[in-house]
Amino acid sequence: KPPSGYAKINFDASVNNNKTCYGVIVRDKDGFVIGGGGGFKEEILMVEWAELYAFEESLKIVWCLNITAAVFETDSASL
């Protein structure tokens, strides 16, 4: 769970079959899902760039949900 007053945003990406896929989940302070999304990009990216693309998409979702305080989480050590 995120700290009180924050939303937690988990994002991830993968590259396979000549596509880059990403997913985002947004949870409130109680751990309930309040939004998210995902998609495909018809392009092969290096894994680090795919993770960065997923982060960019997660920022767009946070902006659309009008979230002012967020904690971002990913499994990418390079970010």
C-alpha cells in the first residue's frame, strides 16, 4: 500500500513478437484499483526503452485521473 494521501502506480513492459506491450495499474491508499491501462506499440524497443515508455504512459494515466501525489513502482532496476 502507498502512504496515506498517495496513489501507487505499478507499471511494466515487455518486448516480444515484434511488439512492445505495457501495462499500468493505479491503486488508492487502501490498495483498491482505481484505474489503469495498457497497450501495444508496433515497434521493437530495447527493454530499458520499453520500461521508459510504460512509465510515460503511466504518467498520462495519473494526469487523466487528476492524481496529485503518487508513488511509482516497477521491476526495472535500470530506471
